[in-house]
Amino acid sequence: MGLREQIKSAASEAEVTSLLSKGQTFDLVSDRTKRSWKSTARFRLTQLSSNDPAQSPEKSVETKKNKTSKKSK
């Protein structure tokens, strides 16, 4: 399980903070990945503090179907 998944499933704020500290020790990680961890941690901390099931990172997102028109020639 990667660090981001561990942050998503963290049970407490202390665990989230510990995992972020662990991520800071990784040298060969891109800035984009570090931002992703921070974003996930911020989201998880909000979720833990509010206990709102609507703020689940696992919530599915429905996408619209593209209607493509076929032109007959």
C-alpha cells in the first residue's frame, strides 16, 4: 500500500501527521507527489474532524456521456 492510500485510511490525526513526516524523508519523490500527499492529508483531516460521510475520497464521481453526432454524407 502506497503512502497516499495509507493517508486515506488513517484512523487518527496523529497517524496522518506521522505519515506526512515519513513522506518528507523520501528523496526521490516529485513535488507533484508531495503535493498530492498534502492534499490527501488535508482532505482526510477534514473528514476525521467532521465525521461527514459525504466527504469521502472514495466517493464515486459520475461522468457525463459525450453525445457525438453522426453526420450522414
